[in-house]
Amino acid sequence: MALNETATLSRRTFVASSLAGLALTGVAGGALYGCSPKNEGGAAKGAESDAPADQISWSQCNVNCGGNCVFQWHSRDGKVVYMESDNTGDEDLQARACLRGRSMRRWLNSPTRLMYPMKRVGKRGEGKFEQIGWDEAVSTIADKLKHTIDTYGNDAIYVNYATGMYSTTGKQPGLRLLSMLGGYINQAYDYSTHMLQVALPYLYGKTCSPYDNVYASSFSEAARTSDLVVMFGNSPAETRMGGANAVWDFAKVREAVTSRGGKIVNIDYRMNETCSGHPDEWLPIRPGTDAALASAIAHEWVVNDQVDKAFLDTYCVGYDESTLPESAKGGNKSYQDYLMGTGYDLVEKTPEWAAPITQIPAERIRTLAADIAAAKAPFICQGWGSQRHTNGEDTARAICMLPVLIGKIGLPGTNTGQREAEPPTYLVGGLPFENPIETAIPVYQWANAVDHGKQMTSTNAGIVGADKLNNDFKFIWNYAGNCLTNQHGDINMTHDLLADESKCEFIVVWDTVMTDSAKYADILLPDAMRSEQLNMQTQGYSEYYTAVVVGGPAQEAPGECRSSYDVCADIADKFGKKDAFTEGRTHDEWVQYLYEQGAQADGKMPSWSEIKEQGIYKRPVEPAIGLEDFRTDPVKNPLDTPSGKIEIYSEQLAEIANTWELEEGDTINPIPMFTPGFQGYGTVNEEYPLYCAGFHHKSRTHSSFGFIPELEQVARQQLWINPLDAESRGIAQGDTVSVKSPAGEIRIEAKVTPRIVPGTIGIPQGAWHQADMRGDRVDQGACVNTLTTYRPSPLAKGNGTAHSIIAQVAKA
Ligand SMILES: Nc1nc2c(c(=O)[nH]1)N[C@H]1C(S)=C(S)[C@@H](COP(=O)(O)OP(=O)(O)OC[C@H]3O[C@@H](n4cnc5c(=O)[nH]c(N)nc54)[C@H](O)[C@@H]3O)O[C@H]1N2
Ligand SMILES: Nc1nc2c(c(=O)[nH]1)N[C@H]1C(S)=C(S)[C@@H](COP(=O)(O)OP(=O)(O)OC[C@H]3O[C@@H](n4cnc5c(=O)[nH]c(N)nc54)[C@H](O)[C@@H]3O)O[C@H]1N2
Ligand code: SF4
Ligand SMILES: [Mo]
């Protein structure tokens, strides 16, 4: 495939009247990556004199779905008129925007944009604000920062998890500013992969990441050679919807694997969009029970002598007694003991044992076990849905046991049990900062830290980088995030916590619209969106290409919206640190500087003037095989686990299990076991007889885009409920129903469908919370976090309850 070095540069402007034809001809030729639709024909030139020219500005969709899809904004008279996505070069390398990205103009031009800085005048969370000037906003924030630092210290400052803006200069200005003022408490892990990120390093080594291609194989590798793809809790057709994104990669996987006579198995509690239209691919499972399924498959392999004993002896620790570490020998503590019922709970993990737990018939479990064992190159992977449960740590490891047990790791077409890989090829870096504070909290623990930070330690709360927190959080910086309430957990509880001004004393929120979290701001700042300033970002989760996009502004920011870089420079000025903050560069000069640094390190990227002209640079990335080096030579390339091997039994976890203080009912296990977890299997009761889980939805990226009615019309906020559960409650399609959990109540429209397992309901996550918090608190917006309980998971202290809920449904 031709690389961008050969690209022909084209003009950034072209004639509007010739758009239709030219837009089509512009995509021709693989060598033209990075080019705007061309304007070389005579007709276009002729028209140039009498038709107004569009300005084309390159930008990206920078929300956190990971696609970073490409926008080409067409502006006239300084105003965006429409948008094209990526139509350049090879179609396999086009980051084509999904329905959400294509509605970005509605966001940019929304009458509900925040237009000027505001200060809170009502109670926290009430949403009453008054317009103020930028001077007052900047002075207030600077004063509150000084007060917090002087009174409590920098470790009372917390930057909340917030993923609304991925750009090299998106949230970094705030982090740079706070770092220069003495720092802030860091975050460990994230809301996406919290349980997985903490658990898998015990299995595969401490650098094991859910975001790379060292520990996982790419979908392109599955397309190349796999003959069976098994996915647990993974729906790229919903979660990776852009062009050069996993949905496109997966379409190619399906085509390649099935044309070789292979199969796709999609294990999910609902027939997700990825297997919709391919009903034979769906294997329905009760949520939170994947570890039981994995254990039963493993049991089948043991009794049928299908495990790869040579692989397990050479590459792994703890499959059977022979490779258990000394400290664990003699106590029936191997994984095999767990499976065969000779250790731990003394229950044999037969398919008959797993059937009532998982709702999958024993025979179906046997067939799946046989299919995987028979495959030459099974590609086993897990999305992040199955780990976002209160037993997610063990579930994540249990799924990985499948390729481990049959030694199908590090070989062509196989995968390690992690999600499809994303190449960590970041062509450009972000605005630099160095936080002098090393202490971090597991990201989901912030609300506990507001409430009782000083009581939180490494062994009761998972504090990282220090033995304990020395402060409660008193100052929250929330840039481009809705995780104060909407996206966090137990909104009713968090509301009460944040409404108490004696706890967290000051909250600054930067957003573009009035979100539920924004209502908790003391100072609320209107941000200029990325298409309203010079924007640069590298590629997202695409595994086929790496890219960088530079461009804009496509139009001016409305009202008094300003770039966060400029505002942070003003705040730095109040501390006499403006020069240190800017290093003499404007925002745009920083972008150029960062680009040039990246280009220099890379050696292949276009020059700054070239990228400014062409807007986008991309090149293909080769398929990756997770743990290939380790498989090839485990002595030369050991894992960074204590033993250098895959630790099916982890001495570190055994130690943690013995020393940490856990909540009642929580367990941490040295081997991956099925444990039901809080509000997991077996916890439903008369009051809350249904399991309830969430999923990421097409009409929003979390809560982002959640206010755009056209998107809501395309993919409505509906409760998925099986006809069996609906009929017994007298609920029909389209009825408004009430869903109650121990934490709260929502109203939502019912979607009665056999696409969900009976006994479980499903709710798209990210809907905008909408409740009278001083009244009945019934959430008419149907945000799933009205229903989640705030209970960090045992090991990761993560958001396992995001998908582990028990509930009741009734006609409203
Ligand atoms: N459209 C859209 N795309 C997005 C996002 C979005 O909000 N909207 N968010 C982005 C972000 S930040 C992230 S982290 C990713 C999230 O990506 P994921 O975490 O993978 O997404 P989920 O929808 O939570 O879960 C994936 C699938 O798992 C299923 N599932 C849930 N629980 C279980 C279970 O216990 N077992 C099994 N087998 N399946 C289960 C769900 O029904 C769903 O179909 O998506 C990204 N992409
Ligand atoms: N129950 C449940 N809860 C969940 C999940 C779940 O599956 N179930 N998923 C979790 C996951 S994986 C994640 S990643 C989190 C995501 O949670 P968040 O990081 O809070 O993501 P969003 O809801 O998209 O909020 C992003 C915010 O950024 C704002 N924004 C967008 N562009 C700009 C900009 O240019 N400037 C500024 N200042 N703001 C901007 C948007 O308006 C929006 O308010 O949610 C988590 N919460
Ligand atoms: S796939 Fe994601 S990044 Fe791409 S346009 Fe859609 S929301 Fe934006
Ligand atoms: Mo996420």
C-alpha cells in the first residue's frame, strides 16, 4: 500500500458548486491520502470566479469512543455549513464518522451551548447559575486553588475522570497548570477497563495493558488466519462504530473466517448489534456468569484430555500441583483442583454445574468446548462488558484461561483472551506536564475520597503509590467529563455527597452544554470545541492504520467560549507562573511544536506546512500477535510476572487476599474462580427479582451527544426486556415502565424482545439523568447510574456495579 510520502498536496479550498462531482473524484487513487477533494478540473476553475469558496478545515471527533474519526468541515463566511468525513485514500484506512460524529454540527451550533462563564447561585446540584465575566471566573478559581493548597495541601485537589475530549491540547492544559502549582492526586485505571486492568497483570505481567498489541492480537490477525472467533461481552458494531475502527475490522474478520468454514461465537446477555442479523452467532448468557462458563469449558477439556500439558508446564504456573509455587504446594490449590472439585469450594465445574448459573444448556457448553478444542487458530477475546461487573477481576482472568489451557497463545490467528489489540502508535504527544504528586486512587474511589479520604489506605481502598491518603478531596477539577454524577454510580448517593459543601468545598466544571455534572459546579466554564480552534490528535482505536489530523478552526467559538489553554494561562498568571506555563508559546504554537517533535521522532511524517495543507496523514499498521515473543522464547522473553510465566496461580493475589481488609462478601482469589459478586448471580430476591445490566449505546458516546434529539430518534433509550418477563408483568412494547433497584428508580420505554435472556433486563448507559432531586428523585431520563449501587469491586476497587444490578420492573 502506498504511504503518504507520495501524496499529492491539494488546495484547502474548492468550489462549492462543483462539490458533488469533485467529492467523488477526490477519493480516487490510493496515493492521494491526506488530500482534500481535488480542484483541478477546468470546470471548477471556471466556476471559481463567481461562486463563493468553501473553506475546508480538518478536525476529528474527539469524544471517547476511541474512533477519532475524521471530519472535513465545510465553512462559508466563517460558519460551518456541512461536514464530510474521511474520503481519502484506501477505503480500509478511512476513519469514516458514524451517525454521532455526523451530527456534530448540531452540537457545535446547538442553542443549548454554554456561552459564558457562570457562578452557582442556588444549592449545589440545583442547576441555578448567574453569568459572570472571565476575570471573575479566573480570579475565583485562582483564589480557591490558593485556599485549598494553603489550608489542606495539594493532595486535597483531584482531577476527576473525564473523557469527553481527546486532543493533544484537550485536558492537558489543566493538568499542566495544576502540576506547576504543586500537583494533584492522580487516577489509577479507568472506568472502561478497571477490573481487567487490575486483574490481568497478575496473570500476564505488570505491563499488561488492555490498550496495546503486545498482550493481544489484532482483528486483522484473526482475519488473516483464524478459524474460530469467540467473543465475550464484545460488540464492535456498537462500541467501535467508525470507519477505520473495529466494526470495519470485524466485518472483514467475519467475511474471512466464515469463508474459511470457521465460525463466530458472540457471548452476550443480549443479541447485540454485532451479531444482529447473524442469530446463529449469538450464545445467550446470564450477565456476570462468564467465569462459570469458562470453568465448565475448562472442565470439559480436562476430562477429555484436551489441555496442552506441555504448554502449561513450560509457560505457566499453577495449572496443576507440579507447577504450583512452593508456598501453595500440598493444599490442593491448583487450578485443576478448582475445576475438578478437589480444592477450594470442592464443587466439580461440570457443564451441568454451569448450566443453571449461566442459563446455557450443558450440551451447548460441551459443543462450544469441542469447537474451540478442534479449532486450529481460535481467536478468543473479551470486550469490556463482562469485566464491568462486581466479579469482573476473576471473570477477566477466567476468560483468558481458555487460550492458556489449550496453548493457543502467541501463534498465528490466536489471541490471549483480551480484546482485539489497538496499536500504541501515537504519532504526536500532548502538552507536557509532570505531576509532582505520585499518590493515586483507583479512579472509581473518588467519591469515597471526598467523603472519608483520610481513612483510605492501600489495603482497605487500593490506594496506589502511597500507604494512605492524607486528605479528603476538597477541590475537584472536572474538564470534559460527566462522571460527577451521570457516568459515575449511584447518582442519588453522589448527589447528597456533593450537595454537602462542607465536604468538597469547590468544584470547577468545563463543558459545552449543561450536563447533570455541570449542575454541581461552583464555577462553570464554557469551552471552545475542538472544531473551533486549531486541533491536533493522533489516531484512535483503529488497528489498521496510524494517523494524525491537524486543522481548524472551522468556525469561531460562540459567545464568550474560550480555549482552555488560554484560560489556564490566565489562571497561571494569578500565581506569577504564566511564562512558565506558556514557555512563550501560544496554543497554536504549542500544537506546531508538538507536531514537529512527533514528526522528528517518527522520521516519516510530512512537514508542518504540509500537514497544515493536507490535514491528515495516515499509514497502515501490520497485524499483531499477542505474546508472540514470549511464545517463541519464554526464557529470553519472560513476562514481567514474579515467575516470568503466565501465573494461573498468583502468589501476589494470595498475599493480597490474606492482608487486605475486604467488605463483607468480597473475595480475592489466587486463581480465577467463578464468584457471584455483589448483586451478582443468586442475589435476586422477591423485591428485586431481575438481573439488570447496562451496555454502551449507538445514539450516544456515554452521555455525549445525549441531548441531540435526532440521534435519540435513531436509537431510542429503551429497556430491553424478554417477552416472558414482560408478559408476566403486563408490559407491552412501548409502555412506559418503572425500574427500581436498591439505589433508585427510573422511567423508561419498554422494548419487549427475545434478543435478551429471560430474567435479565438491559439498559443503554449514558442517558441524561433528569430527576427532581428535592422531590421524588424518579429519573425520567433513565440514566442507568440512578440504579447502580456505589460499591467498589474487591481487588480493583472499580466500577463493577456498572453492569451488576438487581431490579424490579413494573408498568408505570
Ligand atoms: N456507541 C458507543 N460506543 C462506545 C461508547 C459509547 O458510549 N457509545 N463508549 C466507548 C468506551 S469509553 C468504552 S470503555 C467502550 C465500552 O466497550 P465495552 O465495555 O465492550 O461495551 P459494553 O457495551 O459495556 O459491553 C460490551 C457488550 O458486553 C455485554 N455484556 C455486559 N455484561 C456482560 C456479561 O456479564 N457477560 C457477557 N458475555 N456480556 C456482557 C453488553 O451487552 C455489550 O453488548 O465503548 C466505547 N465505544
Ligand atoms: N453504569 C455505567 N456507567 C458507566 C459506564 C457503563 O458502562 N455503565 N461506562 C463508563 C465508561 S467506560 C466511561 S469511559 C465513562 C465515561 O464518562 P465521561 O468521561 O463522563 O464521558 P461522557 O459522558 O461522554 O462525558 C464527556 C463530557 O465531555 C463534554 N465535552 C465534549 N466535548 C468537550 C469539549 O470540547 N470541551 C469540554 N470542556 N467538554 C466537552 C461532553 O459534553 C460531556 O459532558 O462512563 C462510565 N460510566
Ligand atoms: S465512531 Fe466514535 S469517534 Fe467516530 S464519529 Fe462515531 S462517535 Fe465519533
Ligand atoms: Mo470507557
